[in-house]
Amino acid sequence: MKQIKNLILYPLLMLALLAAAASGAAWYWSTSPVTMQQERIDYIVAPGASPRAVARLMLKSGIDVNEEGFVLLARLSGLDKQIQAGAYEALQGDSPRRLLERMVNGDMTQARLTLVEGWTYQRIRQALREAPQVKQTLEGVTDQQLLKQLGAEQQAPEGLFYPDTYVFVPGSSDFEILRRAYEAHETMLTTLWAERDPKLPLTSPYEALVLASIVEKETGHEQDRRRVAGVFINRLRLGMPLQTDPTVIYGMGEAYQGRIRKKDLTTDTAWNTYTRAGLPPTPIASPGRAALAAVVHPESHDFLYFVSRGDGTSEFSSNLASHNRAVSKYILGQKQ
């Protein structure tokens, strides 16, 4: 009987030892750093990806994880159905378990893209094309098609995207970022228009946006914004042409080479505010909140002219004679 017991117990003991050894080896493997081709590797997990698909993706990306071991780890831990789609990064020293837990917790990487105040729509599109973490989906999409996808009623995309820093998951599309910028713009414009001064010579939020884009391009000096806006409001009330160079530059398009000549001021375009009265048909850039706030709450004064002092601030005048003297002093450098 003793020999029979030994014959039964010995194999069982060996199996237990082998199981313990296998369990220990599995634990050691799952918590040991994986070999990586770089210090940091980014990869994107598609929706519905299985543990095996994820393991193969990591291997292809340069993360040397054992495919069968990773699949078994995910299944035995009960996490195989909890992997979230998104952009992730593997860091030197990460173990298979750490990689798995990061994907289960949705601990995704994030990227940032800043749309700068005063940028044109074309400059915004360029920034999206140049961002390596942005998925390009708008190649061949016309401006009208884009506006339709956004649900926008405007006929042109200029000025419709709020300049701000947007945090996004790498792999997000250019359209998704534009959609967020458009919705932020709509919220800002609606809110500020509702709080506007009641006697503005502006009939719609879009007109306020157009004027704000001009103010944005005319001055970056915080103390001058409301005063500059007041100059343009005064001119609109009197029916005077706005006569602002940034609109002329916008109308010139690619013909602008860094300077405006006299003939440029007299060459008519839809945006030439020297040859045409009133506001141009569209914004000329994306204004920030401060410029739009200045337009809906302009400073009340009798100024009709302003000229740059060359230090970021402006000199304001209420009549042409005073303005001409300011131009002689600050532009032509003539002593008074």
C-alpha cells in the first residue's frame, strides 16, 4: 500500500511543483520589462482589437512581447474583453502586465495643437496637415463640403474656427479637430453677441465676427483693442470706408509679397476697404475672444483714425489733420 501511495503522490507532487514553477515563470515574465527598439514607442489600438491583434501590433511597432504569452495573460486575468481602443505609448521598462493594464484603463497618450489668434483658415489647414499625430481625412474635400459636414450656414470657412490649444488623442482626424474648433467658435460668438452693446451698427453675429477679425489683425495690444474697435464702429456709423490695410492684404492673396504699394490700395477686390464702404464679405482671419469682446463692447470716443507708433501701441486722432501729423511722426519719422 505504501508503494502504491508513493506512486500516486509522487506524480501529483511533481505536477504541483511543475505548476508552481510554471506559475512563477509566468508571473516573472508578465512583470519583467519587454525589449524595445526605442525608448518610447507609440501605437494605436483599433476598436474591437483582440489581445492577439494587439500583441501583433506591438511586435510590428518594435515592442518585443511574446504573442502567446500576452494572449494567455489577458485571458487568465479576465481583461481580454476590456482593452480600449486609442493611442498608447510603451516606455522603456514596461512589462507585459503594465502594457495590458494601461490599455484596459484607457491611459492614452495625448497630443496638442495650437491654432493661433489671427491665423487664416488656410494657415489652420496647413497646421493640421503638418501635425504628424493628426489623421488626414480632408484631402480632396472642398470648403463647401466641409461646411456642410459641420452643419455650418456660412458660405466661407474663414474665421469660423476658434483659436485655442486643442488636446487630442493621436490618430484623431483633422475633421474632428476642426469640428471642435467650430463648435467652440459658435459657443463663444453666440455668448458674446448676446451680451453686446445695444446700439452697435452691426446687424448680426457674423458682422461682429468680420469686424473682430480686422481688430485682431490691426492690434495685439490689449489696452488698444476696444479703442481700435471704437474707431471702426465710428466709421461705420458715419458711412466712412474702414480703410484698413489687413483687408487689402487678404484680398491680394498670394500676390502679397510683404508690402503694400499705392496701386494695391486702389485695386478693387471684395476685401479692399479703401475702394469699398462697409465691412468685407467675410472675416480675414480667426479672431480670439479678446478681439470679439472688444467689438461687442467698443470704447466710446470720437476717434476716426489711428496709426502704429512702432512699439505695438497706436496713436489715435479725431480729425485728419492730427492723423497726418501722427503719420509724419511715427511712419515718416519727421520731427514735429
